[in-house]
Amino acid sequence: MKHYAVIGIGPIGSILSAHLLKEGINVTLVDILKERLLAIEKKGLKVKDPRSQISGDFTEYPKKFLYSLKEIKEKPDLIFICVKAYCLVDVASEISEVLPSPPKIVVFQNGLDNEDQAAKIFGKENVIRCIINYAGAMASDTEVEITFFNRPNYIGVMDKENTSLAQELAETLTRSGLDTEYTDDIKKHEWEKAILNACLASVSTITGLTMKEVMDSPPLREIVENLLLEGIKVAEGTGVKFSSNFYESGLSYLSKGGYHKPSMLVDMEKGGKTEIDFLNAKIVEYGEKLGIPAPFNWTVTTMIKGLEQKKQVPVNQRKKR
């Protein structure tokens, strides 16, 4: 029996873990949220799929839990890193300390160039990248609700020696219900997902509006359109080649978001730390290197960083003006 570890039991990691367990894989759940893991150990992990987008409602009962990576005693065959992108380096560094000879690492996150950061710690030969096209929300500590799945997910490698492993993993995820395709061009799909996330998530986070509310507002939709155009130009400047209708299909995809809060807005509401550095800020960074202006992405990046700063400073410590 294969043994996988999933680090980060939020919506993405919970959905992944439950489907791997359903496939008969031995999964260890790892998270610093001890109360959540204790609740799952007692009640099981329930996936709620109200629109039957994947496999309907079901409950799985994990047997192995870790509250700290330092507790790892058995080396897994694979480790999925499902934490927020800004936690990647810290988590990867801790894994390397505990397991000097690491297993294969699957970077299972949103954002641009995450796998490059992981490769600096584990080496390219040990890193696999997966682009996730499903989303969810925690209804409780033991229940996760699937909000959408824009099939398929994509998986790719940094070292061709891992191709067969990545293809096998794509088949495993697909059998579990999480349709996944292997690709030789993972960067293209990485850019597509990052650009689409950056367009709508940033505007939603600044305004506090759901995806549908943003897209239904003509002025806000225009901002989204400009963010999309900038992202495409910058990505193409790096050598990425999109389909001729990517702009139109991207807008169509964004228009179907519904009354859903993107994870960036949820993160802002919870505490103020977001993945902006791995999305809009990355587009700006590449744009500056390539000499491609990205003023809309720069503006939303600056505004969200301001909101992060405001959130992280207690009200009673803010200077009165």
C-alpha cells in the first residue's frame, strides 16, 4: 500500500486527502491545527459535494495524524505540500531537517514559481508540480465543501526522470475523482491559473465582493479585463504560448465564479496574510524584468499589501490622525 503525507488540511488538502483515502491509499494528515485533526480523528473527514461535481458526499476515516513534521517516524512515498504559498519555504525547510533524504515532493498550491523555491531545498529531481483547478471551503473542522472543479488538474515535472511517476500519480488522482492530466508544459498551465487567480481574487479582496458581484459590476469587470490582458502579455514575454482564444475563454471562466469568495479574500478576512506575492506581485516582477508595463497589477498589489499591513496592526496601536 502506498503511503502519502498531506501537509496542510485546509480545503485543498482536505479534499485531496479524502479522495486519496477513498482510493485506498495510506494517508497521514499533517497540520498544526491540532483541534481540527482531533475532530477528524473522532468524526471522520466528510466531503460535501452539493452539485455532485466530483463524487457526491462521502466520509473517510483517516488513521494517521501528525501535529508537527518533527513527529515523522516513517518516511512517506510522497509528500503533498498543500499549505499557503507563503508558508512553502518554512515547511520545506522543516521537511529537509526531519528527512535529510527526502521523498518526492508534490507542490500542490496556487502561485507562480513555487516549485522553483522547493527545488532550491530538495533539488529538481525530487519536486513535482500540480496545478489545482478545484476549490472548496471548510464548513466545519471535519467537513469540507467542494465549491467548483474546472477539470482537469495538471501535473508536471522539473526532472524528466520523474515523468513516469507523475503520469502514475495523475492516473491515481483521476481514479479517486480528482481528474488530473500529465503535461510536458506545466509552466503554461501554471501561468494560466495564476493569471486567472490574480485577475479576480485581487479585485474581490480589495472590494470584499464575491466573484459574481465583481464580474456583474461594469467598472470592476473592466479592471479584471485589464489585469487579464497584462498577465497574458507578461506571460507571453516569458515565452508562454496561449491558445488564440485564451482571453475570451478566461473571461468566460471568471464569469462563472458565482457567489464564491476567492481564498485571497477569505485569508484577508481571517488575518490579513495573502498569496499576493505569488500572483499579481509575480506578474509585476516579471513585467519589470521584461520591460512590459503592468500598472493594473502593480496597483492591486500595492493596495492589498496596504490592507495586509492594516489587518496585522492592532486597532489600538494604529496612529490617530
